[in-house]
Amino acid sequence: MQPFVYERPGRATAAIEAAVQPGAMFVAGGTTVFDLLKLNVLQAQRLVDIARLDMPQLHAIDVSATAIRLGALVRMADVATHGEIRAICPLIPQSLDLGASQQIRNMARLGGNVLQRTRCAYYREPSFAQCNRRNPGSGCAALEGHNRQHAVLGTSDACIAVYPGDFPQALVALDANVHTLGRGGKVRHIPFAELHRRPAHRPELETVLEQGELITGFTIPRGAWMRRSLYLKIRDRQSYAFALSSAAVALELTADGAVREARIALGGVATIPWRAKAAEAALKNKPMTEALAHQAAEQAFEGAVARSHNAFKIPLGKQTLVRALMSAAAMEVSA
């Protein structure tokens, strides 16, 4: 690990001013950043600790009749165990429960969770020179290397690294907004689906955030589909493993079982949190049957590109989505 300056400002404005400096980055729970610093994957000159900022909205959970609002510094565990949110929208706490061990959930903050870096082995091992995310312009070793864990959706010739998170699939499926604060008091409200960049030819640019721009929270609009929602995660082992395939699903059904509204996001198979709009459209206004779920799954993986070791992810992803859709449709929900 390289030496760095550590700061703990009390106010957001001071934290942002410190973080706009070259080589600076925010840290709160630190469950990803410190790992990457120890591996010498990240080279920080300055760490700006924001965990104790005097800004109440960063630490708040607010549930109203119209929305769920979550501060960026709320711990994963606090949302995963929140009784009202569990009752309103099972998808949200399930994605957090399945996203990390209990110890990490007790430390990790929501803002940091959505910004976690890929677990691609070629990115996390500096001895591999070819990694466009870590060393722009060097190439992508995973294209011809061991790519079992890598993405089949949203890839490019420059990067096929999979996005590793779980909670972000819930946010993108539920049309959440992310709120930020920048230098000079600049406030932005960004649809969560637009926060992460697909790799294209610049994989090192992972989000649309500017240097020193601070995530302050998330707003998730409430809807009838929340009650019939779930997160299904398929992985190599049951505990503390990243998804090979996952599905965040929320459905609103009519009294006779037709799909009035569908929200679908996929994880473990794409370079960013992946909204499956074509799959949603395939379900709309039709009776929810297993045959229809298979049709939606085919739509969800239209255009998927497999590599030498990850072709299994396409049929696995389809089966994951079918299972998630049928499980959600079978849920008993109160009127």
C-alpha cells in the first residue's frame, strides 16, 4: 500500500473541496477501497473520510406514502433489517441480505456499495498489464483469458468485466434516483439507470460522477409492484459469493393474473446494473404463465455475447429470470 493523506472533515463542503484534488477519493465503510489500496490496484494520494459528516440526510431512512428515501451513509444492515421496508418491498432488503456477509453489511454504506469496483481477476492483480480499467489503452486480458465470471451483456472489445453488486439491481429495477452534491453546492438528481457507464472504448470511466461529487442519497418511488417483488441470486456457493446470475423482479398483477406492470433487472451477467426493458414489454398485459416467462427471458438475453468460458451464463440467466418471475407471481400479497 502506498502512503496517503487521511482527512476527516466535519462538513460536506469541506469534504468535497478535499476530494476534488488530484488523487483524492471518498471513503466511508471502506470495505472495497481499502482492499484495492492494499492490492495496489488503486493509488490514492488522499482519503477523505465522510462517515461522520454533519449532514443528517446522509444518515436518514425515510418512508413516506410516495417514496422510500435512503441516505448514502446508511449502513446496508440498517436497510436490510428495516421492518417497514421489508413489508413494503421485499426486493430491497433481499438484495442487501444477499449482497455481503453480516460483518460487511454492518460496515458498508449504501453510497459506497453502488460504486464498488469489479471483481475481475485481471483488474485486481496489478501484475497483469492488460486491463483497460486499471491501465487505459493496455487491452483486456479477459477477452482471451479465463472469463467464466465475466459479462455477456453490455460488453465491448475494450472490457467484459461484470458489475458485481446486488443492491443496484433493485435500484435500477425500481426506477430509483440518485442525488449528488458537487463543488459550489451543485446538486444533481440522476436516474440510477444513468449512473453507471457501459465500458465502450473508455472502461476506466465507470460512472457519470465528477471528481469530488458526493452521493447524498437515493429516492425510490413507491408503486403497487413493490409488494410482489424479490431478488434471486445464483452463485457457486450459498454464502459470501458474487452472482453468476441474478434477477431483481417486481410485478403488479390484475385480479385475473395478467401483468399490469413488470420491473426487471439482471445481475452477474452484465457490465452495469442491467434493466431488461424488452423482457418487461414482453410481459405487459398478458397472463403470467411459465411459457410467457420463458419468452421474456429470451428477450432479456437478446444480443448477449458469450466468450470461451462464460457461455453457460446465457441459459443460466434465462432460467434465473424464469424462476424469479414465477416465484414473484406466486407470492401472496395483501390487497
